[in-house]
Amino acid sequence: AVPFSRRQAVQGAVAVSLIINLMMMMGVFYGRSHSFMSEMQVGWKLYLTFFLWHFFCNLFLVFVLFMYDFRIVKTNKNKLKQRLWIACGTILICSILSPGLAKLQWWALGGNPGIGENGFILFNVVRDLMVGIVVTVITNNIYLTYKREQTMLANQKLMEENIRIRYEARKNQLDPHFLSSSRNPLNGLIGVEDEKSHDYIDNLSSVFRYTLQNKDIGTLERELEYVDSYLAMLRIRYGDNLQVRYDIDERYMQWQIMPASLQLLIENAVKHNVISNKVPLWIDIATTPYDTIIVSNQINPKADKSPGGVGLANLTGRYSIVSDRNIVITDSDGVFSVEVPLIKNEDIK
């Protein structure tokens, strides 16, 4: 139920009234000779009538107490004032309603010669004041639970917003860099090899459609289509000096991968290694039985080493946001490889 609502007040009143009246009836059944009901005529109809009158009178009183406490909690945020208002209000409500309800029960049950009316009323007032304390405790627990849930929701929203901002910041780092690196080959083709420049622009359009789709994660199948368009652009520039070999298990095609992951790794290999007729660059892209995909290439470093690592750090950061699995970077025996996790839909954070 919605916190501090009329519906919750009714539910609380029913629960409290049932418990109190069941306890009272147990006392009547098992201790008649020692109670103020000792001289009541034994009979199930009498007990049922007694129970129902007590139950509905308690239900009304407890409902009023809950509604009053809920109103104070919702409108007064000062804890000290809350407690003072609830304490004073509980005493006042019980002092006014309890005697009236007790007289109504006394009249409906036809009185009881074994106990005086004043004693019956006093008993009900004392009992209802104790009920008021129970209602106050329950209201306080509801309030504390509500505040705790609100705090948790607020913290969760802040975490989600922080993750979204971090992810967008990392993703946006890729776009200017990619645009800059793609522009230079195009400038060399325009006016010299127009047909190739048209093909380059077509593939560049496909690449940008993929990068601008604004998805946090996508399927391996879609990523490989994107890689094909990107490689078509590179082959216009490098020809057969750039070769890519695939070894992809079909069962991984619908698994998830971070968008532009493979493209970034291919771009890094092209950026940092010599590509020529004498020294062609071979890149292998293969899935593994461990739910990963590896991009590897032989190392033929360029003489003028440009600073690197930003792209890989970016990829590592993006994966840490959406998955508990990390990328693995290996540089040994003249081969550089990066192992990227493939993620099932249910495993995404």
C-alpha cells in the first residue's frame, strides 16, 4: 500500500483490532472467574456479539489514530514536534472516543451486573491508550521504512545517473578521434580517385550510422557488420597489405558486445604497426570457448611511435560500467592481443 494512505490505515486498524480482540477473547475463555466478565452468561452467541462489538469499536478508534498519526507524519517533518503532537493527539482522541465507544458497548450488551459501568469505561480507556502506543510504534516503523526506501531509491538514481554520465563521456571520446582519423584518407582520394572516394564515403556513412545509433551495447553480429564497413574503408587505403582473418562461432552472434570495440582494436593495430608490401599486417578475430572474442596482430612497430593506450583505457572503462568481466591485454612473443568479453543479455548490469 502507498505509505500513510487511508488504505494502509484501514489495513493497520484491522490487523491491530483483530490481535487485541483475539487476545481479549482468549482471556475471557480461559480466565472467566478472574476477569470483569466472570458473571457473563456462557454461550457462543454472547461471545460472538461481545467480540463483534469490541472489534468494530476498536477498528473505528484505531483507524482514527492511524489517520491522525499519518497526517502528523506527512505534514510535520520535525521529529520532536511529531512526537509531541502524536502523544497529545493520542491522549485526546482516546479520552474523547474511548468513553463514548465503551458506553455504546455497555448499552448494546445490556450492561453487566457483575461490574460497574465506570469500571468498564475505565478498562476501555486504559486499554485504548495502550493501543494508541502500539499505533504510534507501528506508524514510526512505517515512517522509518519509508524514509529508508526513499533514501535507497535516491541513491540508486544517483548511481544510475553517474553511470550514464560516465558512459556517455567515454563514448563521446571516441567520436572526435574517429572523425579526425577518417577525414585524412578521404582528403587524399577526392579529385584523384573519385570512384574509390565514393566507395569510401558510402562505407563511412555506414560506419557513422552505427556509431551514432546511441546504443549502450549491441550484438556481435551487428558489430561484425560494422567492422566489415570499417575494413572496406581501410582497404581502399592499404589494399591487400591489410588482411583480416575471422574464426567466429555462430552461437555467439546474438551475444552482446560493446559497440565499436572491435573497430577500436583494429584501428589501434593499424595506427601502431607498419603496413607495407614488404610487411603486411595480419589481424585475427576469433571467438573462444570462454565466451570471449580475441583480436590479435603481429607486432611491427612504427619508427615514430605515437602515444597510445587511451582507446584501450576507454574500452576498459566502458566494460566496467556494463559488466563485471574485464578485457584482457596480452603482449608476448611478437603478438599483441586483446580479449573482449561477450555478454549474455541476462548478465548485463
